[in-house]
Amino acid sequence: MAELDPIIHAPARLRVMSLLAAMEEAEFASVRDAAEVSDSVLSKHAAALEAAGYVVIRKGHVGKRPRTWLRLSGAGREAYAAHVAALQAIVAQSGLSLTGE
């Protein structure tokens, strides 16, 4: 059976990975708000995901205001897909349907 990825498994990191998997790139504040975490929590988890090679962090400016954008790397997309597959395999063992059927 596929194993859960301990880097992704933390709830806040799983939320971040899930949000980023649905888009090409996202601005830091948008991810923070959608994940319902503070700036410091997102910063900590984004740094851990970046260190693992799962997230790419890009910094720049919009006008004179500094901005940070996050996106999944290719390795991050693969790791997220594998993690989701492992979660689905665990749930499948219970005989419950994820579709509610």
C-alpha cells in the first residue's frame, strides 16, 4: 500500500497543497485566507514545503507593494497525487464510498 507523505500530512500543509493543486499559482494572501491560517503559520508551512521541493515561492512587487506567490512544483504535484491516492486506499479499506453511494 502507498504510504502517506509526512511532509504533506499535516492538516495546514494538506490544505495548502490542495489549494495549489487546483491552480497554476496563487498569491500568499489568497492561500492564507482560503486555508484559514495566519501569515506566520502559512509562512512556516510554505517554507517546509519549499524545502521538500514541493512548492515554489516567488517574490515580487505589484506597484510598490511586495507580494509573494506560491505554486506547486512538478514534484509537488506528484507527491500530492500520491498522498491523495494513499488516503483513498485507506478509506477504501473501510468499505465506505467517497461518493456517498
